[in-house]
Amino acid sequence: MVDWLTDSWLWLTHNWLHVVVPLVVFLATYVVGLWVRRIAYRAFNRWAGGKWEGSQIVIQITRTPFIYWFLILGAFIAIQISKLDSAGKILADKILASLFVFSLTWVIVSLSVKIVKLYTGKVPRLQTSENVIINIIRTAIAVVGALILLDVWGAPTTPLILLLAAVILIAALSFRDLLANLYSGFQLAQGEQIKVGDFIKLESGDSGYVTDVTWSNTRIRALDGNLILVPNSRLVQGTIINYGRPLKKATRPFRFYTRLYLKELTGLTASNLGELANMLKEVPDSVIYYHTHHFLEEHHYLTPEPANDFALWISDELGDEVLGEKLASINIFDFLSIDALRSRIEGVITDYLSKKPEERTAREGREFHFIKSVSFIMPTSYVAHDLREFVEVLRQVSIDSLSYHIFEARLKLKKGVNDFAIWIEECLDDKDLAEKLAYLDPYNYTLEGLRSTIIQVIEKRIK
Amino acid sequence: MQNEIHLQSKSRLKDYEPVVGRSSLEELKMLAAKFSGKIVQIINSTFVGGGVSEILEHMVPLLNQLGVDARWNVISGGEEFFEVTKKFHNALHGNREKISSQDFALFSEVTQRNLNEMSFYGDIIFIHDPQPVGLIAQKKNIGKKWLWRCHIDVSNPDKKVWKFLRSFIVDYDAAVFSAPNFAQHLPIRQFLITPSIDPLSDKNKELDSGTINSVLAKYSLISNKPMIVQISRFDRLKDPLGVIEAFKMVRKGIDCQLVLAGGTATDDPECTEVYSEVKKQAEGNTDIHILLVPPESDIEINALQRAAAIIIQKSLKEGFGLTISEALWKSKPVVASAVGGIPLQVKNKFTGLLCYTVEGAAYALKQLLSNPEYANRLGQNGREHVKQNFLITGHLKNYLLMFLALDHNSDVIYL
């Protein structure tokens, strides 16, 4: 032990310059490091401090490692000017490079994590994906750091890089839709084009309120109550209409019903006007309703003016065009009940017969057959909570549904007013709009024309 | 089971969405859901030939796709039995037929044989046309709901035949007719349901011009010469000789050609006889083409209809006359007799022209051939009319409603 100390002392007395100079250089680099850090952080603070809220994170994370890097630099220079043999210098360089790569990797990871947290904390839709993003960044930086370390120690990295590239390529191809959706999700998040609560309409015709927006897809509650999951890439690439925030919610949603009908023979027939007038007194309401309304649906494309069957039969079969015209000109919209309508039709015929008692009889096989409509009423899956939803549903429902709410509810179900007007007044408290729909004479339109007219009236109101 | 056919669906229900709209299909699905666990047993006399089997061929698979367990059976008959039922058919249309007591006895005997051989497993048993009408005898043993579908016009029937059939019909829960003036006074409920066409079937789907031209070439028809076409079985009630007569009147002034194309059915032995008469009548006239096409020639029929300038249907008596709806669906102007269910399809001067005589048919043909714009407008209206009233989806809806109606007596039913 004494010998070893003596030998070391002797070596130092002969080579003190080779020890002191590197030591001084090392310490000097440390001092320079302290000085550079001070200047650099001051400048950085001045440049970014007021503008970017992440600047404090950068300072906080890099402050200590900054000095470590100068220490590593100092050690490197000191070793290069020292009397260490070349093998020792190479080993020392590798150790120092490894320390540098390790610390730099750690700093980049910490910095990225903090900055991602800073931004995801501000955008609610990104919070659910925060862990995924952080893990992807951590892994990517760690892999790059590891590859550099391997390179420093002379390990063959080319096959690894190739393997990694292949894995990334395969993953990119396999998850290209996912990646496209993630990218689109990012675009949506950036632009804030679609937000939870917006009412949107897709190219496919589907529409509804947005209930959630994630990185990969957007959820929409469709008008029939179903949830539609739309990949974000479709939203970004396709044309969508965003109607924005919901309108005033109704106190009770409007459930669309539909009415399908079946024709049933009553077995009653009439060959002349007298028989027709007598039968009119007896037949059920559903017979009167059928003969004054079926033309609307069966021939709605031909004419907006529905001819009732009584008028048609009297004109075409009995050849009495005067009475036919009188009956055809009865405005059904003037009547609030089938009984009142029945009395009017019967009254017109009876009055006519009293003035012109001559009776014509229909040819054999051309008698008037009294048919009744058996209505089957059932709820559809469509529900509207506000006027926007109401309009969009109205575009989609069948003409059977439209007929039910406009014609059948008013007359056959004896409500006196159509269902739409009732709901708008009672549940949306919009008397003005309700009145417009209540006074709209639906018998003046084809069914498709009626649908567009109601939509136009409501859309005007929404705007 | 013997005499039961399992059909593969040619079209998916979803394929009808572009034609009839999503909401109509949704309504169908809602109705079909009411039949969960129930079996609808459909019985008629043939799987092939004629309008009834054509409808069932498309309807049964669609019912199955909707989730309704519908199964199709046919009765077994034999040539003699079908000769008798053909006579019944003509007699129900009001034609004079010699029907002996042996004929009635044969009908009853075949009915009894079928009653012994067939299984009756349906919750709803849906019998089509007069041939299997006697199967109702099984109702007293098994109960269930029984429906009789009459596809023909029985407004002016032979009294003896009607009385015989009526004794069976009155035991059904309900009868179904295609038009109000087809029906007879009956003590049971009577529904009105029109038959239909399938817009996606080979007979009605869109065809490219190459296919149409190849069919025209096959039958040596001239593509640039206006073509008048009647598609129907070679049956006297379709008046093919009257059509030839009307064509000859038109041909005097307008260069055109006539095609009479028809098939045969296993339950109609008279077809061959009428076919020979028609061939004889057309002999020597190169503008008249008589084509006997087998039942599986739907694409060819479709092509002939699409190539036609005018479709004619000059029936003397008609059930419903689905060839009219087929023509209208292809936006073709139609000249047709005002018989049977034709006036329901052809609103005179709106969706086609109606006629009553050979002269009237010739006059209407000339009007349309001379005024292509008018003819085109009638054709367009006709397509809308069929879309609204005579497509298979609407037909399905009506059948499902009728099955439901059997359990209700009210005029307003909440489902």
C-alpha cells in the first residue's frame, strides 16, 4: 500500500501538468456551461415566456440536464487532451456518448409527455386518448435512443433499422384506416368543425346530433334512435352539413306514427242516386273516409285535387256531370268531422234529387261498391325533439305517415287539427308556426308537394 | 313434404330500397315482426306458369327474408283434373262450358285425395284460386285461420259452378279479390288486394340494349320498325285473334309489326289449341310474329316489352292482367280492354288508353303510333302509378295487414 502511494506521488510529480490541465479544462467547461445556461435561458424566457405557455416546462425539464451535458462535454475535452492511451480514450468516449444519449432521450421523453398533457388537458375530446398518445411518443423516442446507443457501441444497427422499418410499414398498411381516422380526428380537433351537440347531416342522408367525437370516430344519435358510428376520415373527406347547436327542445318529443290501410268490401252497392244517398246515411265513417281520401294516395302523382269517388262515379257511370261537379267541389278541409262531411255529401245528392227526380241507373257491373278502409296505426322508430329533427324526419317518413298525421288524425280520429300543429303549439309553444300549419289546406297539394311545403314553412321558421 | 318448394331468394329485401324507399321497408319489417313464431302455409295448383305462381315465386322468399315463416305447397291433380278446373275457370268468367256431374265428382275426388295426402301445419292457411278451394274441409278438424284468394273475375259466373264453389268458400274466414267488381256477395269478410309485379325480377329489371337487340335478332324482329306487343298465354279470353284483326287495320296506314308472345301453364291444356288457331290466322303476314316462349324466358319477355312501341292487352275477360303493370313499369304506352282489373291499372288518357272493341283498339294504336310524345307521357304516368300501387312490396304489406285483420274487427287497429 505504502509502495503504491509512493509510486503514484512520484508519477504525479513528474506528470502534474497532464493531470492539472485536463482538470482545469473540465472545470472551465463547467463554469462556461453555467454561464451559457444563464444567458440562453434568459434569452429563451424573453422570446417565449409571454407567448408560449410551454416555455416554463422546457426550462424546468432541461435546467439540470443542461449542466450535465456541459460536464460530459468537459470530460470529453479533458480526456482528449489527457495522456490516456487510445483504447482508454475510445472507451471513455463511448461511455460519455452513452451518458449523453441517455440523458437527451430522457429529456425529450419528459418534455414531450408534459407538452402533450398540456394540450390534451385543454381539449376535452383528446383526454380519453392521452395515454395512447403518450405511450406512442415514449416508445418512438426510446426506440430511436436505443438505436443510437447500439450504434455508439458498434453493434450492427442496419438490420434492426430495416426490421423496424418493415414493422412500421406493415403496421401502417394494416392500420391505414385507423391512421387515416386518427389523422382526420386530429384535423377535426384542430378545426373544431364538429362538436358534441351539433346537428349534422351526412352525405348518406343520415342525420342526427353528435354525441361524442373520439380520435377515430364520431358518434351520431340518428333520428330513429340508432347510434351511427362514422369514421372520422369519412367526415373529413365527405360533404357534411353542420346545422350547429340544438334548437329549443320540445316539452314532449314528437313520435311519428304511420298508418297502413287495407281495403275491405262492405258488400253494399248502389245502382242509382237514391240508393247512394240512402246508403250514405248507414255506412260506417271508415267508408266515407275511404271514398273521399284514397285517391290522394293512389293517384297523388296525377293531380293535387283529389276527386271523391262519389263525384267520379256519378259523372262517369251515371253520366250526370252537373251533380258530379257539385260533389267534386265540396272542400273537405272545411269539415272537422266525418259526420259533417257525410251530411254534406248526402245533402247535396238529396237536394239535387228533389229538384230533378229522374234517376239514371248504372250499367250492370258498374255499380258503386262501398269500401271501407281498415287502418292499422303503429309507431315508427322516428322521434323528433326539436324542429330541426322534425324537419329531417319529415323528409324520410313514408307518405303513409304523412297522411296519417295530416288527414287521418284531423278527420278520422276527430282531432280537428293536424298532429303537427298540435305538437308545435303544445310542446314548443310556437303558436304562430302552429297556426300556419293548421291553416295549410293539405287537399291543395300532391302528397310530395305537401311534404315539401311543410318543410319549407318550418325551415323558414328555424332560420 | 311432397309438393313443397323451397325457393332461394333472387333479390334481397335491401335491393328494393332504391325503388320504394327505406321507410316503406321499415314498415314492412315492423309488420312482419308481428308474425314471429307463426307459419303461413300457401297452397295453389302449380309452381310454374301463370300470374299466380309468378307472384308467389317472388313473394314467398321475401316473406322469409322478413322473418315470416311462409311455406308454399301445391296440390296434385293430373291432366283430367286440370281440364276440369280450366272449364271451371272459363265458367267463372261467364263463358258457357259443358260441365258434367262427373266433372264435379272428379274435382271432389282429387280434393279428397289431397286432403288425405297433404299436411296442414300453418297457423294461417292461404289458398289461391278455385283448384284447391275444397281443402277448407280440413278446417273443422284443425281450426286455424283460412283465407281464399280469388285471382279471377267472378262477377258474372256460371251459376252451377259458382254454387258448387261457394259451398266451400263460405267456410273460409275471409276471401280476397283483386277488384270490387270481381267479387260476389258472400257472408264472410272480403278484402281487396291487387296483385303486383316484382321490379327486380328478370321480367322487370333494367336491361341493356345489347340484351334487347340479341332477343330481337333471335326472333328475326326488326329493331327500327315500331313494334306492337301482346304478352299473354294463348288463351281465347286474351283475344289474340282480335289483336291480329286490329293490327291489320293499323298496318294499312302505318308501317309496324306485331308480336304475340306467350307461354303455357301446366293447368291450362287449351293453350296449344289456341296457339295453332293464331298461327293459322297470321299465316302469310311477315309483319306478324307468333312466339311460343317457355316459362323460364323472363328476360326475353322483358326485352320484347322494352323493345315495344306499344303494349296491347285486348283481353275479353281478365283477372287482373299483370302484363299491364309490367308494361307500365317500363314506361310503355298501353292500349287495353276495359275488363277485369285493367281499369285499375289504366286510368284512361292518364296512364294509357282503354278500348272495348277491335275497332277501338285499332284507333287507340294509331293515336299512339302517330303521337310519340303523348305516348311517352302516358308511359311516364304509368310507371308512377305502378310504383305507388302495384309493386310486390305493397302487395306484401297488404297480405300482412290482412293476416293481422283476421284477429281484429275494428276499423282502426293500433299495433
